[in-house]
Amino acid sequence: MPKLKVNTIKTYFLAYSVPTLWAAFIFVLSAQEVLPGFSVSVYDFIFKKSAHMFVYAILYLLLFRAYQKTNGKKITRKSYLFPLLISLIYSLTDELHQSTVPGRYPTLRDMGYDMLGVTTALLYQLKLI
């Protein structure tokens, strides 16, 4: 196994520290038994699902940026797929985590909203929306 240079380790640490902190923020939100919302159920639904989309769009963009910083500036298909896959895996683990929080439960629908946020960010990057 080749040794990593100190510069490489520092680059990876700096590049992935921001998405890791953002993922920790998502984890803290998921650990809440009750999330703030609106008293009108339609507004509450829109607010919470928009929040799912927003936090995962940001996670995707931060992972994309980190991947670019650590794998060269040339954008390839893998540049888009790696952060998308990591976001999907994190969304799945986030829902599993919620199953351990009293008052919360996992849903595939929430994963769908997470990935809708990721996909929206990806389509925006590709200038398709």
C-alpha cells in the first residue's frame, strides 16, 4: 500500500471536513424528537420536505467540491456520481438513524425528498434547469 504524502492527507482533510460537518448537522437534526414546524399541516409538510431537499442539495454540492479538490480539476462522470452515491448512502443511514429516535420513524418518502434535492443540484450543475 503506497504511503500518502502529508500534503495529500491535509488536502483530503480540508476538502472533506466541510461536508463532514454538514453531515453532522443533518445527524443532529435527525436526532431531534420533535422538529419545529407550522401549525397548519400543509405549511408544515412543505417546510419539512423543502428542508430535506435543501440540506441534501448542499451536502451533494459540498461533496462535489471536495471530490474536485482531491481528484483533479477535470470534471468527469465520476465527479457527479461519487457525491450522488455518498448522498444516497447518507440519506439511507439517516433514515435508519431516525428509527432509533423516539417519536421519529424512517420513510422511503423522506429519502425521495433527499434525493430530489440532490438531483435538483445536479441538474442545476449540468445547466439542465
